[in-house]
Amino acid sequence: MKEKIISGIQQIGIGVPNVREAWKWYKNNFGLDIRMFEESAVAEHMLPYTGGQPQKRHAALAINLQGGGGFEIWQYVERKPLSPRFEIQVGDLGLFAAKIKCPDAKKAHEFLKGNGVEMISGILVDPRGKEHFFVKDPYGNIFQLVTSFTWFKNEKKPTGAAYGAIIGVSDINKAKEFYGSILGYDTVMFDETAVFGEFANLPGGNIRMRRVLLKHSRPRLGAFSPVFGTSEIELVQVLDREPRKIYHDRFWGDLGFIHLCFDIRGMNLLREECKQKGYPFTVDVDHSFDMGEAAGSFSYTEDPDGTLIEFVETHKIPILKSMGWYLNLQKRNPEKSLPRWLLKAISFNRAKDI
């Protein structure tokens, strides 16, 4: 390979108090009903972020085949996960909100409201003219539902899944360089400074801040790129207060959005690039790591403010687990997507509960 390939946002990690309860909530409200893997094991490679000690965990990766990245739903088994010691405000350093794509914001709003989901706002319009709104899950995590027109499979659901994130940063220009040069978000959709009415109902949303929305100019390539689709990153820098680090004095896996994960090919190339640009891997598992029904290698780096970015090079996925049908991806052309019929066959892994 001559250059790395980023296929899209594979998943957003969410630390929860109960995996099974959270799975049901995300399935019923965001349509994440396909289980790519589920595993109870020891997180032995994440010592820099788990107090230097291996930690037992129960995790499951759920996706919505309509389109978007998935959720890695993550729970400590022998340790009570900690909540933030303060109310997280927009602009605090880290993953403030997960973006969820929807074909029609008004219909998605009606659906979620009818499900009894806590609605933070009505329909809003962002600076580029797109409709969106905010909701909160039972654990206090904030999600922004954003109108999108790119879909993989029409399953008549009111939403897809992960479409990006709102990330608090201390220096927006430095963060733009990181997300643009390493992750390909090189196109500015808007860059505005104001007190934004859209954020009025968010914690800390009534102060002056700078917002930059980034998209990727190059189409994503790779096996799963048709499912992941396009995505966006919104950077927020508050200007009238000192932001706090969302995971200050807490572990990876504690409650909240724990990482933003990208599906990639060319881990060796990415390792060298991150090192040269001053963002070396802080976790580096360079062999095929078994994750229950799936396998791959993975690594982590940090953005300029310490927000965790995960890279996964997928080696094996389940297609039809009941018949032992698994797909080995290591011998395929890394730029080429899987056939659509094969990607749709992943629907055989649909699960009512875990």
C-alpha cells in the first residue's frame, strides 16, 4: 500500500452502567439492531487509560445497516463506572455529543418524542441550512440528530447511526490541522463565532464560541465504506470561560463517550504518519486481536486535547454466525468495497436482545 485508507467512522464508544439495558435503548431509538460482536474479557491493552491495571469488561458492537457507524457499548464488570464530577458543558474538552444521521429531522423528532426520549430541543437550523435537533439518552449522553441524504439500505427506520461528533477543543486551528491532515476532514463547511441560538438549550450553550464544521473532500474507500458513508466533525472552542477536560480523573470506559473509532487499512503507514506529525500511538496492538466473533488490530492516538481516537484494521467479521460463515478481509484489495449483497447479508446478525 502506498497510503493509508480511512473507510469511515466505524463506531463511537459509549461507557454505560449496563450493556444489555443500553443495547435495548439504542436499538429501539436509533435502530442499532445488528450485533457484530459481543464479548466479556479483560481489557489488557488499555493500561495507559485504565489506571495501569487490566480491567474486566463486557462490550458489544451494534450497527444500523441503514447507514452510519456503530456504537461500541462498553461496561466495566468488576468496577463501578464513574460519572463526570461536573456537568459537562458544550466546549468542554472531548466528545461532547455524538451525531446521528436521519433522512427527515421532523419525522425523527416525532418518532423519538413518541418513544419518550428526553428532547433537548425542537427542530433547529445550522449555519449551512441543515435541520437538526438534540436529545439525551437515559445516561445523560447528548446526541445531535442531523439531516443526511446518503444511505446504504432502506429499512424504513427514522434514523441511521453514527455520523460524527461535536468535539470541544482548546485551540480550534490546531485541532483543524489534526482532523484535516490525519483523518481527512479537510473541507470547512462553516466557521463562525457567535452566541448561537441553536445551542441555547445545551449546558453552557449561552456564551460566545467558535464553531467549525469539517467534512472530508475525498470519498471514503474500503470494505465497509458504503455502510459508513460520509461523516462530519464539528469543533467547538468556547471563548468566555476555561473549558474542562471531560475525562479528567476518570478511566476510559467510564460513563460517556469514550472514543471515536475509524475503520482503516494500512496501520503501519498510519503509525508512521501519526508519529511524524506529533501524535504517536499511545496504544498499539499490531497483531490480530480476537474480539469474540470478529478480529482485527487496533491502536489509539490522542487529538491535541487528549480526546481518544481509535483506529481498527478489521481482519475478520461474521456474516452468518449460525452457519460459521465469517469473512477474512486481509487478502482483499484494501481500496475496494465489499459487494452490496454481501454487506446486506450482515443483516443475518440482527439481534432482538443481548
